[in-house]
Amino acid sequence: MLVFSSQHKEVAIRNPLNLAHLVTQLADDKKAEELVVLDLGGRVSYCDYFVICNGTNRRHVRAIAESVLENLKTEHGVSPISSEGFESARWVLIDFGDVVIHIFDESMRGFYDLEGLWADVPRLELEHVGQPSRLHSTAG
């Protein structure tokens, strides 16, 4: 069961879907654009979900990435396996094992087109209604 408080302090991260959900919340809190969650479960061996978003510029990309890292570490004790791209902040990748986060600047997202590459996988749609977003699966 996923439990949210207004400050994300009571989130139970019990499975990869819960982590993907929390990551989308944190990115959304920093005004990330075009949030997409791809369900890669059973398709690849290295993760279950890609969370993909973009920032409006390099500073925004870095701010989204730093916020996700800081919150997960300080509030939930979750650290990434690895992260890269902070220097240029054009494509920041944060690997939490079952969930991999891709934060692009606008031009790099279109260039690499991860959504196009994985067009055949289900997407988890995000609903925003003034409450924490809920994820549900749709056919891709």
C-alpha cells in the first residue's frame, strides 16, 4: 500500500511501482515537463520502469535531479546505484535498480526519443487532480 503525506514523509516504498510513483511526484513538484513512465517489466533484465521527463533548461534539469536524489536519500534512505550527466545537465540518468530516471533538456529528449524506442511497452498514465498523482497502466 502506498501512503502519501503532503510532504512525502510517509511514503512506503515497498516495490518498484511505488518508487516510480514517488519519483514522478518529486519531479512534478519541481515542475518537470512531459512526465512519462514506461513499464519495462519482463522486457529487460536491468529495470522495471523508466521515468522520463524534461526540464526547460540545464539549470532546471539539474534542479529536478538534485531534488529527487536529495529527497529519496534524506526522507527515505534510498540511494542510487549510479548517476551521471550532472556536469552537462543535458541528460541526467539516475539508476535506482528497478527504476531508472531520465531527465533531459528539451532538445536531447527529442534527439534520443526513448519513448519512440520503447513504443511497444505499456505506459503508466499520470493523473493530476490536486492530490498526489496516481499511476495506471495503458497499452502502449
